[in-house]
Amino acid sequence: MAEMLTQISALDDMIVPGRYGRSLEEGPGVALTLVHPCEVVTVIAAKGKARALAAAVKKDFGLDLPGMGGSATARGMSLHGSAPDQWLALASGAAAGSLASKLEKKLGTLAMVSDQSHGRTVLRMEGSRARDVLTKGTAVDLRSTSFKSGMCAATQIGHVGVLIACTGPDSFELSVLRSFAEGFWQGICELALEWGYEIR
């Protein structure tokens, strides 16, 4: 019987739990967590099928298909509008390949589905200084009045492409290409030194 392959994170050797950077009375301004395992799937609407796709996603997954720059979460899956008629679907803790298989089965010819799980690294950042840390690295307006829960943006931090999704008042999900994950992680940690950070 063939053995199942284990998905190993690109940051497996770099995630060392603890507190780093400036020590403040109120504690670390940011907490960083590697979201692993995490299924990541690209969904692209077939030509002329965007409306039918939205209906199928609502029926089978309980989600209102977000437009570009929007995010929606339900039943353990998140959808982020990364480009026109294109989304990044994420499900943490899912078995390898399960999300892609489920999407393919339910969406059929309405969309092209591609499993990106082995090519992406997902991080969670939260804390009172999370917006300050991210703002130091991108030109996107991340003020709480402009970038709210349910919104996402494809941008760059330290010349690395990243999809930032706001998941709460001071919490964010960051998705980067696996090949750039190590440099991105080091950059984020450096940006967070000013307010202190905790790796969980």
C-alpha cells in the first residue's frame, strides 16, 4: 500500500515559538502563526459562467461569491477575490487535495480549479499593532476605516507578492508563494521588531 505524502511547510525550520523584538509593558504588539496544513485552491470562472458560479457557490458552500478585493468565509472555507472572476479558496486543516476535489465536484464546468496548496504559504497576523506592521511594508491603505473585515488586497511587501485578507478588526491572513516564503517571513519579523512580536 502506497504511503501518503506529508505536506511540509517552507517555514518548517524557521517557526520557533517565543517572544522577540522590543519588550513592551502591554506585551507583544503582534502575534504570528503559520497556518499549516492549509489547502489553497485557485478558482477561475469559466467564460460567461460567473453568475451561475455564484449561484452554485451559494447553494453548495453557503457563501456569497465576493467581488475582486472582497472576502467571504463559511463552513470552514474562505474565498478571496484576487482578480476579476478569480478567487483564492483556503481551508486550514483540510486533508491534502480534499478542497480542490470538493470544488471540482460541486462546480463542474462552471470554473477552472487548480490546487495551489504545495505552492503557497499562509500566515496569520493579529494584534493591536498588526496594521502598523503591514503598513510599513505596503502602499495599500490599511487603516481600519479603509480596510475592513471581509476585504482583501493583492499587493507587495518587501518586493514579494502577497494577498492580504482582513479577517477581523486587528487580524489578517497573508498568502505568499512558497518559493518566497522564507524571505517574506524574515521581512515581516523585521518589520514587527519595533512593537515586539510573538510566534505561536
